[in-house]
Amino acid sequence: MKVIKIDKKHWAGGIEKSRSAYRLFGPVMVENKNFSEFKELDAGEMPDMTATDTRTSPKSICFPPEEVMMEYSTDETRDDCNLMRVPAKDYSPRAIIGIRPYDAAAYLVVKKNFDTPEYRDPYWCDAYAACTFIGLAVNDPSRLDFSTSTHSGPFDEIGLDVLLVDMGSHYFAKVITDKGDAYLKAAGWEEFAGDDAEQKIEALKVKAEGAIQTTISFDRIKEKSIMELHGADFWDDAAFACINCGTCTYVCPTCWCFDIQDETRGKSGVRIKAWDSCMYPLFTIHTTGHNPRETKIQRVRQRFMHKLKYFMDKYEDGIMCVGCGRCIRSCPVNIDIRRVCQTMNG
Amino acid sequence: MQNPYLPYPVRIDDIEIATEDKSLKTFKFVFLNKEDEEKFSYRAGQFGELSIPGKGEIPIGIASSPVEKGFVMFTVNKAGLVTTHLHNMKVGDVMGIRGPLGNWYPWERLEGKNILIVGGGFAFTTLRSSIVYMLDPANRSKFGTIDVVYGARNPGMLLYKNELIEWEKRDDINMHITVDGTNDPDWKYNIGFVPPVTEAKAPKGDENTYAIVCGPPIMIKFTQPVLEKLGYTHDKIIMSLENRMKCGFGMCGRCGIGKELVCKDGPVFTLDQLNRTPREY
């Protein structure tokens, strides 16, 4: 596999050069806050490659918290009154700089939902097709990172086009796909890294994987039936502290549930897709008032069962979690998916 | 592949009050673009999303039948924001329909079988679609006996009354219309709840007989033991579910019952399937 060396002296120049062919996205420190977020980089703005983790995941690049799907007019004097039309969208090439391997892996999890043989969400799929993922390996995993147990890992390449490894004075850029190669060329980075580059990367990878402190297992969850797990007696305890704030679903890179809403001002309006959460009673309430997941316990159970059991049974391809640890870090009442998984697997 | 969120534009062609309390109206829609009607080719049991710009969308079972051409028909209960707005719309108004969505009654499996249909209240829409489909001259010979138990609170709350009376007169379908009660002295059909009428009138369950059940939860609760008593096994009892929905094609996530989504894997399930699924509907 080809490895390119990028001297950090050439980093800013390359990023700048690539702007002519790509819209750039990357982690940026939020002003006056002690966290970073993924966003589209403004002119001259550089991705913060020292950010250990973004507060929310970069899923928003293809799945914005709110996205206009259609526009309409309710003006009866117009020929197109009440007819929906799709506004023009910018699906020119995007480079996602500094995405972490588990977040790239999450894109492939979410893809299973939005890109199916029968239906295709054009908003997500077209945005995704426009992306080149320039990942950054995690040299020092956080104590909440358990990505090695979820078919990902701090140096995992799945879902990435390039894997950057921070070597101090320079990056090694492991070229994974042609798309990745094209980006590196557009940035003008073409220096051969040397024959021992892969070995050096491997050494850092072993070190990083060894630094991960917790693992989860779901082998026995697989063997248990949905009804057995759904009817288990531990959900009361698992949900006891939950305040149904929904933070876990918002920070999660694999949560894809959304709402569709119409917003009208005067006689023109838009139909939007907006993030929703299974933690909220409104998510499932019927017009009659009947709510199939009326209680907190039912909703907490739904979240964990979806991630750790329903997804696994439906796609037979692991769990709907990449081990980033964001939900654990952000939960105001310290609910820990690792502990719930352990209980379910018990 | 086309944008599945984008509705086909339709015009309201006809509106009929469907029940005497005016809580239900039947809407006939025609597609503004003829080719959209082809794209909306559906099977009995499927649903569509009725889409009103500025109000939202609502999933409703298709009441017209695949053998009826030139329009699609939906009978809608006035209940929430979208349906209340729809009830106030008039013939000629333009809106949208998305679909057809979901699966359908398993017509391939049902061929050559006797069919028992049990319906209650306004959950008779896709059942009407099914009956019209089966009674079509091109299809009737594909099925054995057809029995229909259909009940409503009183005669004025029965949907599609003219058609029910027509079907009563035919000898290739056994109708068992019933009402909970009536003070009409000329009422010549059954009086009683759906479960006991089913017990008294429905054919016995066997290898060759399927029951399709659609109705309010209370009806389903008391009909199930009756069907079991009559010999219907759970793989021969077919039901259609409802859940809150938005997208209607399996992406927005809210209508999940276990690993199944009511909108895409359903709404039609056998009782056997539902027994292995959390009852979150």
C-alpha cells in the first residue's frame, strides 16, 4: 500500500491548494468552549488536527441536524401551488479532514439504513458519494474509547480513503482508495514515505490498540432471542437514572432516526428532515394518544436493543455502535453502554 | 431511483361523507401526471402517505382496489392536524401522495385458499380493496369461499354501505354484516359484536383457510381466541398494523417493533410473526 509523507511545513499549503477542487470539512475548536465540532471550513480556516474528539460526530456532514428536502408555495394564484420541488443542492466534492476511524466506520453503519436495494435517501447518498474521507489515526485513545471491540479501532481503515498518522514533525498518509489518492494529489502531497513507513505505522497502531482500556462482548447477545432480551428483568435498573434528554442519540455517530416537518412562513414553506430521538415520547405517540413506548423504560430499552440486538439480527453484521464513547462522556446521569452491553450479554 | 420523499401531485376528484357522524370521508384522487398512476401500481393491503404542503403527511391504507383504474381512493378519519385539514379541502384542490408503501396481504400464498375477512369500524379500507380485488371476474376463480364479518357501532357507521348491500346479494361471497346495536326496525342483518358473530358464522379454520383481521385493538383482542377456537393456527391469521410513521419506507426509525419496521416489513404480518416481535404497536 502506498504511503505518502507530508511534512507539517507543507500541511497548510496543501490544505489551501486542495480548496480549489474540494469543499473542506474538519474539526474546529468552538470559540469560548472547551470542545470541538466538525464543520465546513471557512476560507483560510484550518482543521484542528490536535482535537482529541469532537463533541458530536461528523455524521452531520451528510445528515445535517436540519435539512430542507423540498420547497412549496401555498399561493393559489401560482401555477405551482401545493406542488413540492427539490431545491438545488451542492454535491460537489467534499473532503472530510481529520475524521477519526470510528466515525468513518459509523458512516458505513448509517449507510445500511439510507442506501438500500429498494429505497435510497438521495440527500444522504448524494452527499456521501461526494465525500473523500481523510482520516486521522488515534495515537492516544481516550479512556472511553472501546472501538477495538466494535469492528473498528484507532487505526482502522474501514470507510476511509486516506489514513493520516501523526508522526510528530510529519504525517504519514496511507492511501486506501483512488479517491484518497486523488485528494492527496490535489493537495500536492506526493513525497514517498520510505520503505519502513508501514512498519512505523504498525508500531504506533499496536501501541494505540494496547492503550484501549475497555472492551465489550456481544457474542451471547447474538444467541439470545429478541423476546428473551426484551422481556429481561434488568431494564428497570438500566433505565432508572435516565432523564430521557436524548443527548446520547444526538452525539452518536450511528443514530440515524429523523423527523419530517413542514415549516411555512406566509405562503411559502419547506419540508425538512430533522434529527429525532427514540428517547422522546413524541417519537412514537399515535394520534389517538396511544403510545407504544410510553414509559422511559420502554424507550431506553428500545435504544439499547436497537443498537445491540435488532441491528445485529437484521443485518447480521455486528452492532450499531463503533465504540467512540461519546454517549458515555455526554450522559448527564452516567449511563454507560458498555455496562448495559455487559448486562445484556450476561 | 427516484426521490422517495417527493409526492406525486394529485387532484381531489371526489369527496364523499363515509359515516353518518361525518368523522370519516372518502377521497378519490386523480394523478396530475398520467404516468404517475402507473408508478403508483399497488396491491391490496398497501398504504400511501397523503401529503399536504404546510401541514404534513399521514399514512393511510389504500381503499381502492388494484382492479379499479383511473383513480386512487382513501377513507380518512378526522383525527389530527393533517386529516382535519384534509376534511376541509374541496374537490379540485391539489395535494400529494407518496407510495405505494409497505407490503400487502400475501396474495400468492392466498391463491386457492378459502378466505375469512374480519373487520371492525373504520379499519375496513384495505379489506374493501381486497374484497373488490377478489371479486373481480378475472380473480374470483383463484380463491375458494370468501366470508366477510364486518361490524360497526351502528348501521350509520358502516363504511361502503352500498357495496356491502350489493355483496350481500351475491352468492360467491358470504357476508356477515353486524352492528353493536340499532333502533332501526328494518335492520335485517346481525346485531352483536364482531367476535361472537365470527364464532357463530365464520368457517372453521383448516390447512386451506386464512383469516385476515383488521380492526380496533379491543376487537382483535377478543377475536383472536375465537379464531383459535375455530381452528385457525397463528400462521393462518393475517393482521395489518398501524404505528406512528413519517418516511413510510424504512428510514426514519420510529415505527420499529423489534427488528421489523411496520412501514416497510409490514404493515401486514401473520400472528405467528407478531408472536416473535415485541408488542410495541
